[in-house]
Amino acid sequence: MKLVLFIALILCSVSSWAANRQVTLDVKGMTCPLCVTVVNKALRQTDGVIKAKASLKTEQAIVTVPEDFNLDILLKAVDKTGYKGSINKIEN
């Protein structure tokens, strides 16, 4: 019985991962590690964001959100930091 429950939990978890999408944002204006920290914090504190990682080298942030997430919310979160965000790519 425990094995069946364990397998069911794993299958449910895998299906919920499939319902997420990865969004790559171009973030203009980041010039130092503190900029990256500020963008990461803003995105990670946004309701619904599962994972976010900004990069100074690429001037991008990769964000994981639910499939039905309103992407304008991500852009507003970046804009509030003083940097300019735009959507580069969306992957399911």
C-alpha cells in the first residue's frame, strides 16, 4: 500500500512539473552583482513564481512559473526594480 501511494505521489508531482513553463526575460540595465540580487529578489517574491535566476553575464533572468501565469506580472516586477524587462523566450 505504501509503495502504491509513493508511486501515485511521484506521478502527481511529475504531472505538475509539466504544467510549468520557463520564461527567459531580457533585463537591461544590470551592471553589478547587486543588480542581479535586486532582480532575483523581486522576481522570487512575486506570487506564483516557482524559481528565478538572473545573470549579469547574459543580462537575462530565467523564471519558472505555472503555465497559466500572467507574464505581465513578471515584467512589472522587473520594472519596479528600475531595470527594463522584456520577454525573450517562453518554453513549456
